[in-house]
Amino acid sequence: MPYIKKEDRERARLYLRSAGELNYAVTILIKSYIKHNCLSYQTINDILGALEGAKAEFYRRVAVPYEDMKISTNGDVY
């Protein structure tokens, strides 16, 4: 469980300002999914699949274009 101050938790659900708050929000979503679906191999697999899918989509849609922009700006290393 990521640890952020109790007074920051409610706001962190609405407006995330730090990596710790982002981690907290993701953890709360996962805990809610487990509570609704019960802990099982399938639930664990669902969560890991969703996290990996979100990670891959974020990389494809955000990180790759950013890296391409930086290559254009600063030149390629390879």
C-alpha cells in the first residue's frame, strides 16, 4: 500500500499531484475490484492483465510520441 497522508487521500482520488498519490489511487481501485470480485486466481489475473494493458497503451500513446519528439528536437543517438 502506498503511504500518503490521511488528509491527502480524498483529494488524491480527485486530483493527483504526486507519484505517491497516483500509486494510492491505483491501489484503491485494485482493492475495490478485489472486494467486488473476491480474491481468486482469476481476479489476480484480471488485475495484472489490466495493469499490463494500461501500461502498454500508455507507452504506445504517450511515451513513444514523446520520445519521437525528443529525437526530432535533439537528434537520434543510434
